[in-house]
Amino acid sequence: MPHFIIDCSEGITQLKKPMEIIQEVYNTAHETGLFAKGDIKVRLNPFKNYIVGGETSDFIHVFSYIMEGRNTVQKSNLSRQIVTKLNGMFPEVPVISVNIKDFEKASYCNKSMV
């Protein structure tokens, strides 16, 4: 925990190597101080077929899933830091966005908890 899932147009992976993008999101999440380095998980899904606003312009959207307990200011800072980092990497990309959803502790389970 947490999970950062990067959806993007396939063209994004032509501009930067996927592992470079993944590493930057990982580093940015860690630098916020909200998560232990070993707990952060980042994945990237490039899409060949998509429409964004009626066009096929490049895009990046990060779906962030974190354990409940962080306040709105912390989550807002996390979103802004990730968008800022990605915007610096991809100033030519018109759509870069992030959303954050909380996992509920009461209903979360993983293999080590069984």
C-alpha cells in the first residue's frame, strides 16, 4: 500500500521509458513523507486505443489508492506533487491528472492478513 496506477496514451512511452515514469511517480510519492519506501507500488498501463475529449491527444492519469487516514491537505499535496513532476517530464502533454481514493481499513485484506 499505496498503489499508483498510471494510465496513459501509448505515445507517452515513446517520449520517456516506462520505468523512468514509474520511478518518478514512486520517488514523488515517497518524498511526500506519507508512505514508507518499501510499501509503494506503481504500475503503468499504456493505451493504444482511446479518446480524450473527442480526440486522440496524449494523456496521463494516475489512479491513486491509499489507506484511509490521510487528511485532505495531505492528499491534495500528493496529487499536486505528482502532477507537477509529470508536467515537468511532459510539458507537451495536454492532459495530466491524478485522483486519490481511500482504502477502508475495515474491509482491506491481503495475503499476509489471512
